[in-house]
Amino acid sequence: MARRDIGKSIDWMTFSIYLGLIAVGWMMIFTVGYGKGYPTSFSGFMGTTVGKQTIWIVVSLVIFQLIQFIEWKVWRTFASLIYLISMLGLILVIPFGATIKGATSWYQFGGFSIQPSEFAKFGTCIAVAGYLSTYGVTMRDLKSQIASIGIFAVPMGLILLQPDAGSALVFFGFFILLFRAGFPVNFFIVSLIGATLLTLGLVNPPEQIMLWLFILALLILVLNLKNKLWLLGILALAGGSYYFIKQGLTNIAIMTNLSIFILFGGYQWYQKQQRTVSLLLFGLIASGILVFASNFAFNQLDGHQQERIKVWLKPEECDPQGAAYNLVQSKMAIGSGGWTGKGFTKGNLTQGNFVPEQVTDFIFSTAGEEQGFVGSFAIIALFWLLLMRIIFIAERQRNEFSKYYAYGVAGILFIHVLINIGMTMGLMPIIGIPLPFISKGGSSLLGFTLLLSVLLKLDSQRYSS
């Protein structure tokens, strides 16, 4: 493509959102260090956190431009090779990487660090898209389903060995791509229910969870009866169960509900409802296994790991000066901003550096304090527009590789934004992943720039495919 054609074919709306998010990130990083003062010399300023981020921004923009001159077919042709190289980076970091905050996830070169997991997201995205666009691969085939999951399960396993659970969790975003490719919907429904039960079982008594599951099963059975007055009986049973729990008589409530379930189940079985009863019985058994296994696994964790989970699910039980300190300070910063915020470089908690990891994992709290609800909403709106634009780009592609790649990019971005912003407000577990384009970090910025720039290159050539 000639140089003069690049400006005409690139999706300028997406590129503008990309630049906007980078600009917001630079300002947030700048304001965090503002309270300590900045050197007046150019060399001194470039040695600061915001100065180093400036270098990474320039490098990212250069790489973005260079990718537009690379033939788009290169990415499809060498998808497997790119994937293998990115996996090699994850393997070698374990014996040769630097350990930072308990995770061996970084290569260090002079004063800079590179995190290979950020580039593994790109390698995996392009590999999954390449596989799904291969002739004969269909999500209706079990072999194809297993193979597609295996492509992103490998980097997840390698990242967990570092260990870096937060970066590994991001790869679940590829299920959004698989869903678009035709992966069975029932799988997602069952997975969501299973994840919910596992989460509930972590910090809640499994006996109480099973009690409410019995009541839910009874409700489903009663709905099959013609006389809906039985619903009043189920409501009374739920109220009585709640009373027994408060009195410390959970076992009595469980035995009562189990007995009633057996009676109702037997009656429904006799009324030719074997399928419904069998599914409910299987669901209760499977749910019991998940809930009790989750609770057992939680009790095997050390105190520090248990506290991190409690900070997410039961923060009221955690020490606000200990495990819950990061979350408490983050929520205070966001809440103190009000509607319009305290103003750029005017945040007391931001300037006092009260929120740990304020330029990386908790940078959204900076926006919350200084820009308030309006500024925070604007950032979320920018990410929403970016995701919607990527989906729009995906649907207008003329070949499956480009379409699946676009959905892979959308999935990764969505998980990052959801978890990062959610954890600053206590809605998600604190697992330490950056906010795309905004958090400090060269690896993150380069990785997301690579994902987006290749997408725009593929989109610019959609009529040539």
C-alpha cells in the first residue's frame, strides 16, 4: 500500500479513541507524580515515571505506524510461528526472568522491563483466529472445540507457573471469540453457573448454599404442578429455613428440605417427569461437589491468599489497615471525587500517594478523585466506544481470520477493563492487571498497541481479501 493510501483506509475513529485513552493515561500518570515535584531539566524529567511512559508512548506510535506498512497476509501466514515465539518467551522467563512482587514474569534490560505475557496475548489471539479460519474447523465438532481451547490454555498454564494468576485470567476473554464462532451456548451457561457456585463456596458455609439450592429445586418441581398454591408452601419453607439458619439449626433445615425434595421428586417421577427429576438430582449432586470442593480448597490456602479473596467477597471482615488497605483507599479516592472531581493535580489522596500501585493497577482511582463521576464515566465511555467500534469492524470483515482476530481483541480488552475498574471499586478480585492504554507500563502499552494496530491494518485491507 502506498503511503498516501494509509491515511484514507485506516479507521480514524478507532485510532482517535486509541490516542484519547493514551492521552488520559499520560495525564493520570503525570498527576500522581506531581505532588513530589518534577526535575526542571529534560534528562531529569525523562528519568521519572511519566518521562519513561512518554518514551513508551512514542515507541508505541512508531510501531503502530510501521505495522501499517506490513503486508496484511503476513499475520495469517505466520500466525503459528508468532504463537510459538510468544510461548517461548513465556517458557524462558521462568528460569531467566526477574522476580518482581513474587512473580517471575519480567525480562529486565537496563532500566526497562518487558513482560512476555502481554505479547503472548497477541500471539494467542492471532493463533486462535488462524485456527478457527482454517478450512474444516467448526465449533460443532468436539475436536475443534478442544483444540481451540487448548491454544489459549497453554499460555494460561505457563503464566500460572510464574505465578501470575491475574494475567492468566485475562485469557478467558477468548471465550467471547469462541461464542461468536459458534461454540455451544449451553457450555457458557453451565460454566457461568459453575463459576458462581465455586465463588459462593469460597467464603460461605457450603451447607447453607446447598440448603438454598434444595429450595430452588423444590420451586422448579412445584412449578410443574397445576395447583400453583404450592408456591406459598415453598415461600413458607424458605422463611422457615432462614429462621433455622439464624438459630444455628442449619442441619435441621437441610434434612427438612431434603425430605420434602425426596417426596416431591418421587411424586413427579411417578407423574412421568423423570427427565426433570433426573436433571435436578444431577444438578444438586454436581453443585454439592463444586461448593464443598471450593470451600475445601479455600481452607488449604495460606492466610495471605485467603485474605485477598475475603477482600473481594467479604471486605467487612478484613482489616482496613491490612489486607483491605488498597481497596479502602481506592474507594475513598473514587468516592471523594464527587460529581466533577477535585481538579487536575488537586487530589489529596492522589498527591499524598495514599493509594498503593496508583499508576498501575489502581490508576482509575486517580481519575475518580480528580475528575469525579463525570471524568470516570468519560473514561468508561471511551472504552465502551472502542469495544463497540471493534465489534463493528469485526462484522464488516470479508474473511474469517480478520473477523475472529477482531473478536479476540475485543475479548481481551473487555476482560481487562471489567476486572481493573471493578477491582478498584471492590466489585472484582484484586489480581493486579493494568487498565489498557492508561496504566503505566511499556509492555502493556506495546502489547495493546500491537493488538489494535494489526486489527486496523487487517481492516484497511478488507476489500483486498
